[in-house]
Amino acid sequence: MKPKLPLVFYHAPNTRSTGVLLLLEELGATYSLQLLNVGRGEHKARAYLDVNPLGKVPTIRHGTALVTEQVAIYIYLADLFPAAGLAPPIGDPLRGPYLRWLAFYGSCFEPAIIDRQQKREPAPPSMSPYGSFEGTFAALTDQLRQGECMLGERFYAVDVLWGTALSWMLSFGLVPKLPLLVNYVARVNARPAIIRGREKDAALAGAQSPPA
């Protein structure tokens, strides 16, 4: 699928932008790849800081529109390719829950996981973005019990985000290996487009030169 305007994807293998690579595979999107070697600090070089001043990946440029922040990129890309059916359209009853669970990852779940991993107490309730770790984790597991995918039985871009994130978290022991989580990740990782994307990411990582 080719967008009407050129689509550029700034990507570093084995980082958060891997999930966007997988999403692009699911969407069947045509794009130009701008590869960054994090080990060599290319994401902090002036050339890239002129694109994303925070030096983070992923970033996409669609025509003159520059989009940063992982969740914003998922929303943008899934809406850009509606024929792929990876985003409930506005007016669909699932559109609100779809946006909710995309936002919940970045605004609640990941901060809770990082605080737990770093052995930090959460901020006071009036200032914490997520409340308690236990409540945040229970919200996720309760939702995943509703069906095969995040929103029931149909796969959406939100599943690429959560499947990729939980796969990484499980591998590093950041979340418990509950059958519910393990089986969800396995279903996401078994999709042909996800397999292709991971193979591409591994090849890109293998081709990059090590740090000087």
C-alpha cells in the first residue's frame, strides 16, 4: 500500500521502533527507511536531532507532517491505511476503547513497569499517572480475558503495540509469565506479518556495524 505523500520511517533495530516496523508490515505500507545505529550514537547526532530534538525513535515523516511518540505514530499509521482494517473508524463502538488502550500503554502501564523495575515508589496518588502498580496490571489482565485480542476477537494496531511490548517485558522478567500474557504474545508473534517484520529487524540489526 503506497500513501499519497512520501512516508519516511526513522528506525533503530531492537528498540521501541521495532513495533512500528511490525505495524508497517501488517499495514502492507510502502515507505523509505532511514536507519539509525543506536550503538554508534547516531540517534544523538545533529542530523537526527534536527528531525527529533529528543533523539528518540521511532519517528515518521509523512509529506511535511512529522510525527513522534510511539502511540501517536500507531494511531497515525493505522488511520493512514484504512483498507488494512487495523483501526476502528470514528463512529465505530470500538474506536473509543481502541484509543483508550493505546493511550493506557504509554500513560499508565509503561510508567508503572519502570517504577517497579527501578524499585521506585509511585508518586502520591494526586500526582501519579497510573495510581498503583497492582491496579494498573489488573486492568490489563482483566481486558485480555475478554477475547483473543485486546478488543475481543479482532486484531488491531493496538495488538501490535501490546504484543511487542509484552513480548519484550516477558523476555526480561518485567512482568510475570502468566499463561494469559504468554498466550496473547504467542498469538501476536505467530502472525505472518509480525514474523516477517521481526526477520527484517534482525537482518537490519545484524548488518549494522558495532560501536567504534
